[in-house]
Amino acid sequence: MNSVLITGASSGFGEACARKFAAQGLRLVLCARRADRLSALADELSQITEVHSVILDVRDREAVFALPASLPAAFADVGILVNNAGLALGLGGADVASVDDWEAMVDTNIKGVMYLTQAMLPGMVARGGGHVVNIGSVAASWPYPGGNVYGGTKAFVQQFSRNLRADLLGKSIRVSNIEPGMCETEFSVVRFNGDEERAKQVYSGMQPLTGTDIAEIVYWVTALPPHINVNQLEVMPTAQAWGPFAVHRD
Ligand code: NDP
Ligand code: 8X3
């Protein structure tokens, strides 16, 4: 049985995906930086499936490329890669935002996805099948004030996903880009540098998506018959939509 490798498995979508795939009896490789979170989740899910956890910073190119060879034999054939690890930092305008934050988003959301994908693809190609599920965002297509580099990184994920489809045609490897809107995870706490009160306000008075909602979608695209490839799936809470164009008047 092939394994499912999930990055950013220590919270939010990644943790919810781990729970969903575990419930289906799939073998899991769970990756994140926070060892305590990861080992607690691995201990829990080990009761229902086989789990291997890896402390991994997706920005660490050497560590990512060393990962496939380091996996125990039972987990080595990664059939599904969920490129989920990612973050937004800050909501400042482009004239004042931190360039360090910008670089951290580029390194995680773009380079991390590049590294994991190329590290895992040769195995999938050799085995003649696989599925790469990337977690994009509505921010890839829809601009908003302060979304500057975060949205840019997710636009990369969108086009990278499409180009992967073009590269992998004929190799029986599927690529799906799931693009969620507002979802209450630790995302906003991270974006606002640990300010839980400010994060809570983002979702006040509306019903956001949950990590479980996204995990259901991720699992669903992978469970479809192998001749079906969901290229891109954008999903918002019913309580979220677009506004009119902003117009500045003197
Ligand atoms: P969380 O903050 O709850 O989870 C983010 C996960 O990414 C954590 O497990 C974190 O683990 C991991 N992570 C962050 N940086 C790194 C790194 N350098 N190396 C390895 N792991 C890392 O947020 P979400 O679950 O909401 O976010 C998951 C994905 O979904 C992200 O790509 C995000 O951009 C995207 N997204 C989120 C939306 C939302 O509204 N919540 C909407 C659309 C997209 P650790 O810190 O332990 O390393
Ligand atoms: C996360 C959703 O709208 O905060 O990607 O960018 S949003």
C-alpha cells in the first residue's frame, strides 16, 4: 500500500487531512517543524493506522531532498503528496510590509512546494502513478489589501499546479490545486504574530470553513476514479463573497 505524505501536519488542514486519511486506513508520513504536536498526533493516529513522523522544515532544501531515501521501507512509496505547509505573515501594505516576512512566505509557500514536489515525483513516475495535492488559496486569484506577497505565492501554486499537469501528462500522476477561502485554523494567529484576539476577530459573526471541511475535499479528490483529475477547486464559506471594486475619490 502506498503512503500519504502530508506537510504541515501539526495543525489546521494538515492535521485534519491526517485524521481523514488515517480513518480510511491509509499509511501516513506526517511532516512539520513542531515535534511535540507531531508526536502527539502520530501517537493518537497510530492506534488506527501506520504512521511515520518527520520533523521537517520545508524551506530546508537539503533535508527535503534527503527525505525519500530516509523513509522506512513501509512508507517509502509515497502515492499521495499533500503540499499543505504554508503561511501568511502580516497584512501590511507593500510599502511597509516586512521583507523578512515576504521572504519567509516565498521560501515556505513557493520553494517548499517546489522542493517537496520534485523530491517525490521521481518515485511516482517510476511506480507509474501518484497524486500531488497542493493547497492554494482564493488569494491566488482575488487580490485584497495586504495580500501582496501571500497572494503572489498562491498564484505561483496555481500556475505551478497547471504546469505540473502539462509535464506529467501520460504518466498517470494527478495534480489538484485546492483553493480555500476563510477557514479558522491557526492561520490568522500566525499571520498576526500570535495575537489571538485579532485572529478571532477575522471570523467573528460569520461561519468560516473548518480544517475538516478542507480535509473532506482533499480526500475526495484523491478517492475519485484514477481517470478523473480535479485540476483546481476553489471553496469559500457561504458567508464570504467578493466586494465591488474599490474606487478612491478625492
Ligand atoms: P495552520 O497555521 O493551522 O497550519 C500551517 C501548517 O504549516 C502547520 O502545521 C505548520 O507546522 C506548517 N508549516 C508552516 N511553515 C512550515 C515550514 N517552514 N516547514 C514545515 N511546516 C511548516 O494554517 P492552515 O492549516 O490554515 O494552513 C495550511 C495551508 O492552507 C497553508 O498553505 C495556507 O496558506 C493555506 N490556506 C489557509 C487558509 C485559511 O483561511 N486557513 C485559506 C487558504 C489557504 P509547524 O509550525 O509545526 O511547522
Ligand atoms: C487564506 C485565505 O483570504 O486570508 O489563504 O487569503 S485569505
